[in-house]
Amino acid sequence: MTLTSYDEVERFATCLEQAQRARLAHDYPALDLESDAYHVKLTKGSKYTRVDFGSSGKYMVVAATGEIFGIKGYGVIHRGHAYGTLATIDAWDWSGYTAIRRTGKGK
């Protein structure tokens, strides 16, 4: 596969942030979502891009393939927690603690 473009990673970050913030707004209506704790931060490395939500590590994207993984520890991918690729982000619900694959017609 080809190297992923940073634009694709930014699209994933936007999708993740919107889903997380929508869930938080629904669950906690009085929460001030303008705080830095409720925004996505990307940290690009040579092999992976770290995708953090607030001050917590959330996902890592493999630069060479665009695969999305959860993390074992900060900066360490968990290959057992795979969440598709940057090409399949619309097939996942990113609003929860971890992503869940969408099912049914609305995939």
C-alpha cells in the first residue's frame, strides 16, 4: 500500500472529534466543550501518527498503511484492537470509549 496522506489523518481526527464532542454534549449538557480537554491533537512520527483526545492517547495510525489501532500505552499500538483504515472510517462509530463497527444498512 502507499503512504497515507496527512489530509486523510486530519479527516479522521475531525470525524473523531465531532463524534466525541457530540456524545459528550448529549451526555453532559452543562459541560464546557471549548476546553482543550475536548479537542483532538495529532502528533506525527516516522511510523505512526498519535491521535489524542484531550490529554489522553486514543488511537494510532500506521503511516505506511493507514491502519487505525488502539493503544497499549502512550505511543504503543495494540494490534489486537484494530479499527479499520483511514479509508473505512465511516464504517465505525467513534463516539464511545472505543470505536464500534456500524451494522445494518447505515454502514
